[in-house]
Amino acid sequence: MRSLFAGFLCLFATYPVLADVAASVVFFSGKPQLTATNGVNRPLKKGDSLSSGETIDAADGRVQLRFADGASMSLQPGAQFRVDSFRFSGKNERAIPGDGVVITLVKGSLRTVTGWLGKLDRSQYRIGTSVATIGIRGTEFGAVMDGSGLTVSTYVGLVEVCSEVGCVQVAPSETVWVRSLGSRTELRSSLGGSNFRNENVIPEAPLNREAIPLQQTIQPVQQITQPIHNQQPTITAPYANSPTTAP
């Protein structure tokens, strides 16, 4: 698994820099900044285009992006986000071999509804962080990257989070946490979504959004023979102090 994760990191470093426009700004609040490939900063404006190599710093506000493949993404206050490379042919509104997107969440939180890229070929879509990578299969999910590590919650479809020591599939209503580089990915059920439920952070779903059915095994119902006592659930750290986004 270590070699697999190292391969993902190499992908971010070696993926060819492409000139395609990746996304446009459809909404923002506060004073977000865009950093061009030459390092020059300027205020972000509605309708601005985001291309490969450019970085958005949401600063004190929120930013909503619409990608060329139909994906939507919301960045929360304090988020820094970079498009490392992007290519979408747009032929028949479907991705083809050679298309792909590589993204880096430097810090902060985002929520996204993915588009055509990664829907049929998961290798076409990757979000990198300093501790783990995120891959998808036609989905909606949120991610937080801060001092406590990376937290990823899935709402629709499937997400795969890979650290140096292994990969975990994250189904709807599940959350995973990776403490640091080299840490194991930890799965926590029924905790997903608590950091992203503000209506203002939910991006508009693209027209091609599809939920992917998950195979589930139905367990037989067992008769309860012992009395049920009132007991509060215990949440294991770090989720007792999990990262939250601004309202």
C-alpha cells in the first residue's frame, strides 16, 4: 500500500500541466483571492475562470465553482484549493480516455457534487492532501483538511480514501479520518455530514448527477431478550472534537 500511495503522490507531481479552463466562479462572498501560476494575487470576481496551476483562497468568505464537466464545488471560509491539472473534451458530454482532473485541497473544507470526470473511470479524478488522497465514483462528498488531519464524509455514491498504509471505501453516511501522513485511515459510521449540513454550503447538483446503488446484505432480525437501558453513545476521539466549518 505504501508504494500505491507513493504512486498517487507522484501523480500530482508529474501530471502534465494542461491549459484547459477547469471551472468558473458562480458565487462568492467575502474577499477571496486567486493566485495565478506566476504567483500574482488578485481579488476573485464572479464569472472568473480557474485554470490549471491556479489557487483560490476563500479567505473570510465562501466560493462556489462550476466545473467544465458539470461538477459543482463549494469552498468554505479559510479554504485553500488548487487545480493542478484539468482536461475535459466535452465530446457528447462524456469524459474520454486522456481526460482527467487532479486537485489539491491545501487546507480548509469543501463540498462537491462530481461531474463526468471519474464517473466511469475512477483514475480520471483525484483530490490530494498532505496526508491522503481522495478518489471517487460518481458521488457527492465533503472534506476537511486542518491541524487534526483529513476528514471525509460521503453523501451519495462511493469515495475511496487512501493513506500510505491502506485504502478505505466510504459509503453514504460514513466518515473517515486520517490523522497524519503514515496514519491508518479510520472509518466511522453514521457520523458523516455533521460538518457540512449548512444549506449555504451545498452546491447545486449538475444535471448528470447519478446515485450509484450499493449492494447491501440483509441481516436477520434477532429477538431482543434483554431489557434496553437508556445509555448515551460514546464518540471516540478525535470526533468528540472533530473539525467544523463556519456556519
